[in-house]
Amino acid sequence: MADTERPLAPDDLAHRLTEVFDLVGPLYRRAQRKVEEGVPIEGLSVGVRAVLNLLRENGPMTVPQMGRAQALSRQFVQRTVNDAAARRLVESIPNPAHQRSSLIRLTDDGRAAITAVMTREHALLRQVGGDLTDADVTACVRVLTAMLAFLDNVDVD
């Protein structure tokens, strides 16, 4: 087994994961700015884009479910949902499982808006290059998923 294929010792792993954290913050902030560059086109903030995409991927959800999924406070998600609802991108529907917590779902306008954003982002991401392989991306997703799972118990409210 090559050295690069062996599990790292805890201290070595911690140092390497620090490298990941040091990249994730700036990456996230730059991605936010890039998404918001499209505001004149779709008119979506990063928060509304995240809510719309979550609903596109998962179907109707409650605000608390969205908050947990995005590691954001329920209050922040509620403000974002209110913004999206004011623009008729989402709507509340009754929740058969819980009378006091409505489900939020995409409207046709919301589906069109998130489809336009995703199409624009896909075109942008096609330009990343760097000779990245499927194995590279799979490893990246695996590492980030493990880090996210480790921090899953962090309270966001």
C-alpha cells in the first residue's frame, strides 16, 4: 500500500484537515459572491438560492428541517423563506404530520428561478478544469462528508 493510501495518524490528519478548513472558508465566500453576481439575472440572494435548491432536491420541507439540513438557525431560515414567499418563489402548505409547522414548497416561479441559477452555475463550474478526475472529486466529497458528520452535533440555534 502506498503512503498516500494509508490512514493518517491523528495529529497528521488534524494538520491536513486544517488545510481543508483553510480552503473551505474562502471558497464558500467566493462562491457566495459569484452567486450574488447573478442577482440582476435571477434576483436571488445566497440564502434564497440555498432554500430553493434544498426544496428542489428534497421536495416540501418545514423551516426547522431546512435549518437542520443547512446548519442554520431556524430564525435565519424563516427570514429567508419569508423573502422567497414575498417574491412568490415558495408557498406554505398544510403539514399532515404537524399542524403548527407548515411545509414549504416551490412554486412554478421558484422552480424556474432555481433552474436558471443551477444552469448558470453548471456552465460556470464546467470551466474549473485542472485535470480533476472522478476519483479526485469522490475523495473530496468523502472528506467533506466525514468532516460534516463529525460536526453534526453543533447547535445552530
